[in-house]
Amino acid sequence: MIDIEKIEHLAALELKEGEKEKIQKDIEEIIHYFEILKEVDTNGIEPYIYMKGAHLFLRKDQVKKGLDREDLKKNRILSQNKFYKVKRIMGE
């Protein structure tokens, strides 16, 4: 059985009761699927490092003008020297 409250805490989520039940069911189905995959005989099969035929499309790096510091200062709420204070979102 999945401890959904622990997952909720670790992921910093606030789930409603109905959401907890649905997510718990989804996670259990995913784990069940992986249990089925464990039964597949993969002896003698080399693992793929890259998928055949897959291509990685990268854009060329281009130097662009960034945001103007003075314009940013006009919209700041809390700042200290050249840094901006933001709300903490992780940890307690």
C-alpha cells in the first residue's frame, strides 16, 4: 500500500481527499505495471543508450540583449543590493 500522505509531504502538495484516492490508485497501477515488466526475459538483449532513429534537434546559441536592470528595479517588491528576495518554496 502506498503512503500517499508521505508522498504529499515530500512533493509539497496539498491534496483534497478525492485527489489522494485517485493519485494513490494511479501510483498503484504504475507499480503493478512495473511488476509485470519484471517478468519479461531480457537475457541477451543489449540495453539501448540511444533510441534508433531518434534525433536531437538543438537550436544555435544566439546572444540576445537581456532585461534592463533599471527596468527591473521599477517593478521590484523586495530587493537587497543587486538581489531579489523571493518567497521560500521548499523546506521548512
